[in-house]
Amino acid sequence: MQQPGRAAEIKANGIGKSFGSFRALDNLTLDIGRGEFLTLLGPSGSGKTTFLMILAGFVQPTEGRLFSDGTDITDRPAEQRAAGMVFQGYALFPHMSVEQNIAFPLKVRKKSAAEIKKRVGEMIERVGLVGHEKKLPAQLSGGQQQRVALARALVFEPGVLLLDEPFSALDKSLRGQMQAEMKRLHQETGTTFVFVTHDQSEALALSSRVAIFNHGKLLQVGAPDEVYDRPANRFVAEFLGEINMLPLKGVRRADNGATGLCEDRAVSLRGNPGSVGGNAILAIRPEYMSIAGEASAGENGVAATATNSTYLGAATRLDLTTRQGAKVTVSVPNEVAAAALSKGNSVWLTWPAEKGFLLPDGGQ
Amino acid sequence: MRSSLSDRTGAALLMAPLLLFLVLAYAWPFLGVVKWSFTLPTPGLGQYDALLTDDLVQSVFVRTLRIAAIVTIVSVAAAYAITLIWVRGTPAQRLIAEFCILVPFWISVLTRAFGWVALLSNRGLINTWLQAIGFISEPLTLVRNEFGVIVGMTHFLIPFAVFPLASAMRSLDDRVLLAARGLGSSRMRTFWSVFVPMTRSGIIGSALIVFVFSLGFFVTPAILGGGRSVMVAELIYLRIFQSPDWGLGAAISVVLVLFVGALMALLFRYIRPKQLV
């Protein structure tokens, strides 16, 4: 994280952190690539923020080593690591103007006055704060404060930018705007971004890879479509979005996938089924399921009864119950929903073979 | 956060006895003092004229301001260090700091002044010890002069300087300090360019409280100054009780009250009253 202007490559090797008897982070091993946009995603208390603080140097891990560009930085204090950091609530210096806030990291690096002026000016332009240079943080809107925080963290060209839930205080429309802005800054600077959030849609929209945490453990790391379509376990599957789960019996390996019995009807899956055999849970995202009057031969399907509908405007959300009592939710066009409701108990839910995946039966 | 009419009336009723007492015991008699300043010994502005020309009165005012300024600087600096430990130290350090801040409130100002005499006088503990270890051969003059007054007043006022500082330090967002370090600032630099400026309102409040208190000090300078470092309050006492010069004493009082009033107005422009406790 020490070479300015060059994205850092970070390796976390067996990082663990205990606060007394509380295990905040357990045996975390993770490589963060040069110039990557990695999101740490998880519920509160999952260990994602602890890991970010360890990366920044504000928290010392109880075990494990941390490497930046091959150098062991585990024992290096925060001020010498100088990762750019954007805090929840921005943490701007309230007694300094916008300009002085952004100049601060350059001043502590003893840059010349001319260089500071030039780089602060460029940064103010880049984040769209021209005209606000002399204002104090208290005189700015939430979105503007956010921009100052980003500018201050990027102005000294850190190897990595750490962001701790930076958008949690912004309203929804502003949040979308800032997300786009951050994506642009990531592309322009080429710096490694490590971003913490508990918002799964934000994580999927922004990142090149997502790392999902729960109870101090890293559960899965992968590209957004990878973790969404092929979650490693039930927690990841449920945390990333709505999911329908159907019990599957007699699961066995088949040509490029697996087959099994779903409520006495043979269904098939594509892709690596993992450790197959016996009972499992078949998981399908609601948007991949459709409603049909009858499932054709060889098509994946299950019969169900619509129990409830919620009008969402563009679509209708239907709650259904299968013959054996599994609950399923789908989002379908409004007229399809109306037809399904009028038919009473005889609709079929179908889905393409490549959209189903297996989760271990019971628990995680 | 409701503030209905009945709430306000209730608050006014609760404050009424105190306000009535303050008016009867302070404001009303003070009006009498103001009257004296214009009427004794002869009606007119003669006493205020004397204030501007009397060398003794002027030297006392200058000394009072000088002592108050020095006491303010030393007290606020010392209180800043103590408050830092009290607010941000380890639990054990906090306990010790709290003890040091609160204990002085239980000992009367008179007792403390005589305590300092016992420590600082020519045959006091400090001079005796310094001579015993051979550090000095003649006793140092530590008391019955301005030095003694400053020591005694500073000691008395440090605890009062602590509270506005503590309030400012407690309301400070720790993440801002982390941010400074994360941006590459050393602990020292973070302290001076982030922590101290962010506690500015506390420093101003603390300094004004100490300064205002210092201006009216009577017992401490009377005992530790030994008549050689007379401050304004003692001068008023001398004019009224020893030389029958009530008009001049009254005029000095009026000037002092106006000056303190102006400082208090300044104080409340910078900080809200609740930050002082």
C-alpha cells in the first residue's frame, strides 16, 4: 500500500481476531487482486468490518499475516500503511474547509505547496465540488460530504481504497448516483477498492468480486453472477436474494449434471452438483421460474396452488404451495398471475435445468 | 422535545425562587453600589475620573489582568492534560484523574491557601527540602508575592477548567481521529492538527471561566500575596472597609461587574451553558 499511483495486491493469510471470548473473524484467507473492486458482504457482526479495520491497520489481528505486494504489513501502524479510507458517516475534519480536508493527506506527506494546490484542484474537479472549496463540511449536503471523503481518500493515490458502508446515510436516489460515481472513480484511478456493505444489491451491482461473511467466517468469494447463481451454501443463497427451495430425493449424478425426484417427478440440473447422493435441497431463484398450465414431458416442474398475490406494478408476486407443502414465491406478469389465481389449484411451476442448484439437505 | 406553553410556565415557576433570591440579594443591593459610585463623596463622575488617573488603582487593574491571564494559560494547559487522561485514559487512569478533579471541591479555599503557605513559605516544606538536599542555600521567595498568588489560584481553578474541556472531548467523533491516522498522519500530528482544533469551543469556554473567576479572587491573593500583590477584589475591600472611600470602591466594583458581564456575554456566544458541566 506504499507505492503511490499503483494498485496494491493484498494477501490475507489465516487472519483471526478475538475480542475477549467473542470470535469476530476466524481463519480468513483471501487474495485481493491488483485493481480489483472487492465487496465484503454480510449482516452486522459478520466480521466484514473487522476485516476492513485489520486491512486499514486500526485493528491488530490475533493471528495470521497480512501482505501487501508481497511485504508483510501485519505489524505496520495505520499511518504507515496509508490505505485510503472512507468511513461510515465520512469522518471529515469539521474545522477544515473542503480544500483543507482534501489537502490533509498531502500536507502530512510534506508535499510542496504548488503540488498540493494542483492535486487538490484536480481532485475537486474530478468529484464535482468546484465552487465549494472554501465551505466547511457542516455547510455541505450528505452527497457532497461523501464526495469530499472520497476525494480526501484518493488524493494521495493510495494503493488501496477501503470503504466502510459509505452510502448508508444517503437516501435511495442519491445512493444510486454515488454508486455510479464510485464505479467511475474505480475505473479512472485503477486503484484496488475494498468495499463493505450489508446491502446485497449494492454488492452485486458494483463489485468485480463479492466475499460473503457470516459469524466471522468467509463463506464464499466470487464474481457477482457466480455467487448469485451458484451459492456455496444456504446462507449465501438466501442472503443474496429470494430463493425457492424444494426437497429433492434420490439425487444421483447424470450426464453433465444430476437428476432427482421432486414431489415424485424427475427433474434434472446442469453444472457440477457437488457431492451428490440421497436427499438434497433444490434451489431456484424466483425470476427463473415460470407458470404453465401443464409441464411438458421432460421439463422440470412442480404442481402448486396459488395462495396469495401482491400487485407490484410491473409484475405480480405470487405465493404458492406445492402438493407436499413446500412454499414457493414467483414474480410473474400481471395477466399470468390473474390467470393462475382464477384456475385455483392446478398450475405448474417450471424452470430451466441450468438454473437449479443443489444445497445440502438441512442446515447450512 | 416538546416545549408546550405549560412546560415553559412550569419551568418558570421552578426557577422563580432562585431568580427572586438573586434579585433581592444581588441585583438590588448592587443598584445601591452603582448609586454610591455617582454620589459619594460628592455627586458627579468624580470617582470614575479618579479611576483613570489614580496610579494605585491602575496598577492594581494591570496586575489583576496579568495574574488572571497567567493563571488562565497555566490552568487550561494543566486541565487539558488532566482531562485527556480523564476522558481517554485507561479505566485505572480515569479513576485517578476523577479523584484528582473532585477532591479539591471538598476542601475550602481558605484551607487550601494556608496549605500553600505551609508548602511555599521560607521555612515551608519545599524550601526545607531543597535546602536539605543542597539544591539551594538561601530559601526561595515563593509566597507573599505574585508567584504564590498564581500557584494558589491555578490550583484552585484547574478543576473548573476541566468540565468544558471534558464536554468538548467527549463529543468528539473517534472516527475522525482514525481517519487522520489512516490518511498518514502521526499520532502527534493528529493530536495537534485535528484533536486540539476540534476541542476549540472547550478551550475557549474553559479559558473564559478561569479568567472571569480570577478577576474576582479575594481570599487566595489576600493570603498568598501577603498584601504585596493586591488584586481588584482586595482593593475594593480596602477602599470600603479600611479607608472610608466608598465612592471609589463602588466605582471599581461597577467597572469590574461590567467587564465580567461583557466576558460572560462573549462566553455564551461561543458555547452553550450545558457544555460547561
